[in-house]
Amino acid sequence: MIVYFSATGNSLWVARKIAGATGDRLVRVTTDTDVPTVVLDEGERLGFVFPVHGWRPPIIVRQFIERLRIANAAGHYTYAVCTAGDNIGETLRILADDLNRKDIHLDTATSVIMPESYIGLPFMDVDTTERERQKISDADNALTHITDDIVARRPIGRTPDIGRWPRINSRVIGSFFLNHLVTDKHFHVDAEKCLRCGICASVCPVGDIKGGKGETPQWLHNGHCLTCFNCYHHCPTHAIDFGKRTQHKGQYFFGHAKWHD
């Protein structure tokens, strides 16, 4: 079983690559409060695949793990692969602590560098198209070795990209990120650019946007927004912005370079 969360598609691509090699089922992380008890098959692997948010696992992933009940986790090979545009800080350590509280032991874990999608700070923007393609090519090569290790149920040989200041990034900056930057309050729509196509509402992974064909999108302020910027990145006319922080910045979702061509 591969438990995964993805917004702009990086982690979904990774999860599907792993599932293609292992044959394991994919289980998507949602905001549903009713999570049934899982019984793993004999010898079944347990994987977690997700993007890094603020040098931490996304809050939706941590909340899902808190609700997750696995009847027979002991003795099953358990791994994690997280995706990030740069480094991951102490993300995997935080994940391991969350899993330990559920009596789930993380055997091995690593990270994969993917194209950047977080654009909520003044100095952050998406990668160039050339850099986007190169990152995906490098990630594809890395996943060949990662999936070999997972299939063989051995420690993943790839060292996680923790960066130079993992504790500061995850514990200090990550705390600021969670408390002040994870919000839907700054999203707004330029009515003159908006096509009322409903794409933004359909791609929101937490159902925080009211809208559809012929409707101007409205954020619901339901407390689930992750500032994943999936709505921003998928808008075909660039009508969505996050305050002034995203003005004149690029867009990205997995496959964007091919779509752009």
C-alpha cells in the first residue's frame, strides 16, 4: 500500500512510478475524518509519498496519519519518499516521529528533487522550463534505483537532501510557515481575466474553492487550505494571485513543460 498526497502532481508521478514497479495499491490522503482500519496483506509494503511543505510533511498528511489505523503494521517493510524543489530539512524525522506514535516503524526514507512549485515568498519562483525538464529527468534516473531498493525491501541507498540547516528550516522557519503562510485569505481573482472555467475548484485537493463552469471562484475559508498553489498554477489565464506575492511569477504543474510546448 502506498499512501500518497499530491497537489501539482510531482508526488503523484513518484507514487505511480513506485506502484508500477511494486504493484502496490495507491491510497490518496484526503481530509475525510472517517479513515477505516487497514489490514495489510502478508508481505505487503507500506509506503508514504508526499511533497514537502515548509520543510515539514504537509499538515494534511500529518492529520491523516493521526487518524490512520493499521491493524498489523509490525513486520511490514515501511518506507517514505518525499518530493521537494530544493532541500527537505527534518521532514523525514518529523514523519518518523508521527508514525512511531501510531506504532509504525519507518525502515527507510529518502527525498527526490522535483520542479519548484512554491511561489508564496518574494524570493521564490518556479524553475525555468529547461531546469524543470532537467529536474524531472534526474528524478526519473534516481527513481530507478529507489524503486529497485523498495522492490527488494532493502534500505534506500539515496541520501535525503536535508540541506545545511535542517533543524532551523524545519523547526523555526517551518513553524513560521505553518502559522502565518498557510492560509487562503490572500487568494483573489482578477474578474477581467477569469474565464469562469471551474478548473481551480476542480484541482483544489482540499475542496476549499466554490466554483464551476460559469461561476467566479470563491475561497471557502474552511480551514483546510495548504497554500499548495494548485489553483494558481492551473489557471489558464493567470487570473489568480496570492496577494502581491505571486504577481508576474511563473506557473507549474507536472507536465507543464510539455503542455507549454
